Amino acid sequence: PGIVYAVDYDLGANGYAYSDTDTANYRTTTGEYSAWNSGYAYRNDGVDIEACSDAVTNGYNVGWLAKGEWMLYTVDISVDASYSIDIRYAAASSAGKLHFELDGVSISPVVSLPASGGWTSWSTKTIEKVILKKGRHQLKLYVDNDGFNLNYLKFHSPVQIGDVSPDFLQIKT
């Protein structure tokens, strides 16, 4: 259980630690400017990061998310369990959609994020009954449709797998 801030995805290049439609410009001076991080903050790679106004924050959120983008997080899971994941987001419209993968396997349905009232009006959407296996894993947050900013993910309410009935373990789509 705990909070994973969206901006704290793994270190690495586009296509490895994240996938973004903008790519970082690692060249030295060329005399030409090319945009790469639309928020111009926190990290110097292609993911668009800006200052965050939410009550709980590390100071930044991921913005300008586009369909097909993703971010990878290395996570250490202490126990095989069913978790609930709170997604803290802001959306001007109800177009945003995402899902999660663990080690390349989908572990959640595609989740629709309803409008929250604007790009800095924060709301929480919870996905329940997400099965996570003990050990070190690669958790991927995949953007199925744009239209939202992302502050953090909060994992909570672990229920050990041996302590629940089989119907509790099914992910409903």
C-alpha cells in the first residue's frame, strides 16, 4: 500500500521507461529549439510534467497525456493480494481512459475517467480487486484515450489471495 506519484516513473529512454508522442532532445546546442516536455518541469525527458495544485502532491503532475502513451513503474509487492487503486486525476471532459499491465499482462479493465471540472480540479477514481503478485514487477500505466492529467496512484486495502472467495478475484470488464 502507498502512493506512487505519476511523475516518478522509471528512468530511461522513450520506449523503455515511458512512451510519449514528444521525445526529449539530448543534443547540445544546435541553435534550434524543439519542444519536448510541454510543462517544462521536474524531468528532462519527453513526458509532459507541470506544477501540481492538488492538496496531496509531490509538487508535479503528468499532463498533456495522449492516446497510446504509457509510463513504467518498478514496484516491489510484499504479498500476493487483491488491491484497490485510487487514480488521482483532473479532466476537463469525460474522454480519459487508462488501464494497467503488470509484466506485460493486463491486470485491470479499461477505466473511464469522468470529467472532474477542469485541468486542475482533482478527483479520484478507484479500481477495485486488482490482483498483484509478490515480488519485483514492472507496472505499466497505459493511456487508452487522452483528456486527463495524472497526479498519483494510491494502492490500498490489500486482501491476501488465500483469504478470499474465487469470485472476489475476477476482474469485471
